[in-house]
Amino acid sequence: MILTVTLNTALDITYRVPSLRPHTSHRVSQVTERPGGKGLNVARVLAALGHEVTVTGFTGGATGSVVRDRLADSLGVADALVPVAGATRRTIAVVDERTGDTTQLNEPGPVITPGEWSTFQDVYENLLGSVSAVALCGSLPPGVPVGAYAGLVRSAHTADVPVLLDTSGEPLRRAVAARPDIIKPNAEELAELTGSHEPLRATQDARRRGARAVVASLGGEGLLAHTPEGHWRATPPARVHGNPTGAGDSAVAGLLSGLVEHLPWPDRLARATALSTATVLAHAAGEFDRGAYEELLGRVSVTGEVSAA
Amino acid sequence: MILTVTLNTALDITYRVPSLRPHTSHRVSQVTERPGGKGLNVARVLAALGHEVTVTGFTGGATGSVVRDRLADSLGVADALVPVAGATRRTIAVVDERTGDTTQLNEPGPVITPGEWSTFQDVYENLLGSVSAVALCGSLPPGVPVGAYAGLVRSAHTADVPVLLDTSGEPLRRAVAARPDIIKPNAEELAELTGSHEPLRATQDARRRGARAVVASLGGEGLLAHTPEGHWRATPPARVHGNPTGAGDSAVAGLLSGLVEHLPWPDRLARATALSTATVLAHAAGEFDRGAYEELLGRVSVTGEVSAA
């Protein structure tokens, strides 16, 4: 069983409009809704890969009920979400049908009370007793202390459960010092953490700050990994066009599934890169195209070298 | 008891963002929600004026539950909404804090099945037995026949209940032929109905098409009324600045309360104009400033003449 944590779950709503013109009124031509927040996206991809997965974090209000109802319909995802008094946030992606561009509006999320945060920590520590790996994903809702992920990383260490962290800003900086097994920043998050815009230097620096392994996602250029076992670069066979929403979450699912299956790093990176690329190619945002994934898997180039023992 | 009908109820959501820039990502700094749809707005104002009011129309899904929960908190509004399988639509108003401008995104609303429409008609005809007036407000959700309001006007006539209609486009055109007691188009809706952009000529033309009385709302310039009893123009004492959301709904509440209180037309028009202006001046969209309303009531200018008997 793999555990994914999404402290700031969301109801992801997509609106299609013929053309977005600020300060005018629009009739939305199509509305789609799905459970969101990085950890829930990771869980969906893990389930599609055949892994048993449990999700936890916070949900509340009418939006939270929709998220839980939809999750219950997803085969293979167990719901250990903690109910809170506030309402789960909405995110609205407004797709301009003329240009294909997306305008994003993200609600901040409910304020989590100290009692709710304490309940979550109990639930999390309990779940750690029965999982093979954990992913800590996304932003913190208001009320959750900025050092939250650092504490959750330490609890995972105590329970001897490997932990992957995918967040940004100050919560990332604090948690890196607690020595997570893997972090997966994108180029911008990595630069914010290390002060360096040079990915090779920045991944090395992030390891010096405490992360055991750093896998930087470089958008369409693939992944750059620095680990105790070696360093590699994974590159998709060609640049693809499509919707990058969820591509990073698919990469996390690839890395995490590879970890619990004890795959060597080059195989984990190939899987993560193929899943990420197949997500950009999918029709629905955040899904992945299984045919494209299987076809891409053998065509990802992984170059690098194993560390001297 | 006054009845207001809102076939396409809504959960009205307002987002404040520092500055709206298309094709970028925004953190929403403030989220507010309230039950919406013209008839619900009218009902709230009527209740604030001390009238007993019942609301009907359709609600469904998680958004519909939020609408009903919030309505239950509004003192004096009785809920006779008909549950449907589809989800009540959301409307999103994105307020740009830099310019104060609003960008509106309106979902289409749930598809109403023939069975749900038939259930509504039964509920409506039942309610007509115990009400002193009815307001038919707003757009039609998908699935409701375009001649719906014409049928609802005829049912009101059969039950001897005066009916005010506030809609637009083809549903307005069809229903005007069924001879509603009052219609309250704005200048644009009136021009669309009659083909004339000259309000005086257009209100007269709308009466020839079947409406017994026509009250055109001319934005900040007040109201223009043509009725069997005479014709008048009501003008607020000064142009005001603020948020015009709901100003037309407050005018409807003013006209309808004046009708059931048997006020002469000039008093109804003064009340409707003062309420409408006090709504523009209110802090929250769609509310009205009671102090401003009471102060404005004596200062609205109403000029015109009574028809020859």
C-alpha cells in the first residue's frame, strides 16, 4: 500500500469559453469537475498502474463531499481523508477555445484548526504502520504550520517508510532539512530553494541541504536526477504538445511506483518520464494516455553514471 | 404571501484577485458565496421589506444543497424549490482589485427533464392558490421549453394572481403575448423585444405586444413606466457610483411589494427606484443599504400623467 498526502485537496473545475475577455460576461460552454490536489492526482495514476493506494489530507464542506464521492468512484483508491469544518477549495481553469490558453483561479483553501491538524497527525502516524512508501504533495492550507512537512518527514523516518516530497517555497526549505528520501522540484522551485538557475548545480546543492535524492523536472526536457546511487538524465524521444496539467504528478507516481517495486534508478526515471509525457498527450487534463505511455517507455533516453561505491 | 420563481437558481461566487491577467495563474484573495438567480434576489429584498415570500424553481446537486442551506438561514423566505438530478449552476464574478472591474463566468445550468418540468408545473399551480402575486424571473435552464413563461403567465391568470415577468430574449417575446400584468425589461432587453432603441417608443410598443404594464429600467437614470393607469418617469436624485449587481432585482421587489400593498403607480415607482439606487450603494453585491433607501425614498422625482378615464 502506498500513501499519498494532500493537505490542500481541491475540486478542480474546468470551464471552456469561446474567448476570455476581461471585464465582460461569459457563458461557459462546458463544465468539468474532478478531485484535485497533487496527492490525489498521484494516487489516481498509481491506481491506474495497479498499485493499492490510500489518500489522506483534509476535506470539508459541499466541495469536499463532491471530492469524496468522486474518489469513491475511482477503483483502487482508499479514502482516509480527515473531515474539517471549512470547505475544500475550488480551482477554476478557464480554457479559451480560440487560443487554447488557460487562465487559472485558485482559492486559498479552508483554515485548518489546531485540533484538526492534531487529528490529521494521529491518522497519518497510524497509516504509516501499514504502508510501503509515502508521498507528501502540494501546498499547505491556511492554519497548517509552515514546518508541517518537516514533521511528517521525520514521522515517516521513525516508521521506516521512504518519503517523497513534492512542494515548494518555505515548506520545502524546512522539510529538506529533515532529509526526505526524494524531492521532485521543477526548475523554478529548485531555483527558489537553492538560489541557482543552473539545474545541475542546483540539484547537487539541494542534496547538500538534506535531500537524499533530487529529481528535478525540466518540463518537456525530462528529468535530472542526483541520488546516492548515481546521477542520470532522462529525456523523452521528442518534444510533445498538449496540456502539461498533472505531468509533474504523473512523474511522482512513476518514481514512487518504481521505488516500491525496487527498480533501479534508470528504470524509475524512464517510467516517470514516459508517464509524464503521456499525461501531456492525454485528452483530459491530468489523465495519461496508456497507449502512449507503453510506447514511450522503451524510447526514453536515460544517460548518466553510477556513483563509485 | 408573494411567490417568486427562479427556474435557473445559482450559487453566486465572488472572487477578489489583485489583478486579472488572462493566461496566467491567480491566487484568489477572498471568496464569498450566496444563493443567486433573480427570483431569489427579489425574495430576499421582499423579506427585508417585511413581506412573507415563498421561492420556487429548481435546485440540485452539491451546489443546490448550499443554496438551500443558505436560504434556510434567511428569515422570512419559505423554500418550495423542486429538487432535480442535475446540479445547480455556479456563477463566478472575478473582481479585479486594481481596477474594480468584474469579469463574469456563468455556467449554463442543469438539464431539466420533462418529468422535472412537469413536477414543477404541479407545484407552481398548487402555490398559486395561496399567493397574492407572483414574479417570474431570469433565464431558462436547458430542457425547459422556450414557451415556459407564457404557460406560467396563463396559469397565474387562471388563478387570478397578478404576475410580473423579468426575463429576456425569446422566452420574453413568447410570454408577452400571454399578457403578463407587468414586465420589467432593461433598455437592451426592451430593444431586443421591440426593435426600437428609443425607450419611450419601445415601452409603448411592448404594451401593444401584450404586456399590461411596462416598466423599463434605464440604469442610473431610473425607471420609465407605461401602464393602463398612466405613464411616469422616476429619477433618482443623483447619479451614484457602486456595484449595479442586483439593482434590477431590487426594482422588481419594489414594484411587487407596491402592487400587493395597492400603492398608486407613482409610489411604486419611487420605491423601486430608491431600492434600486440603495442596492448600487450597498457594500455587498445584491444587498441594499436600508439607511440610503429610506433617505432616497422621499427624494426620487416621479413625473408623468394619469390616463384619461
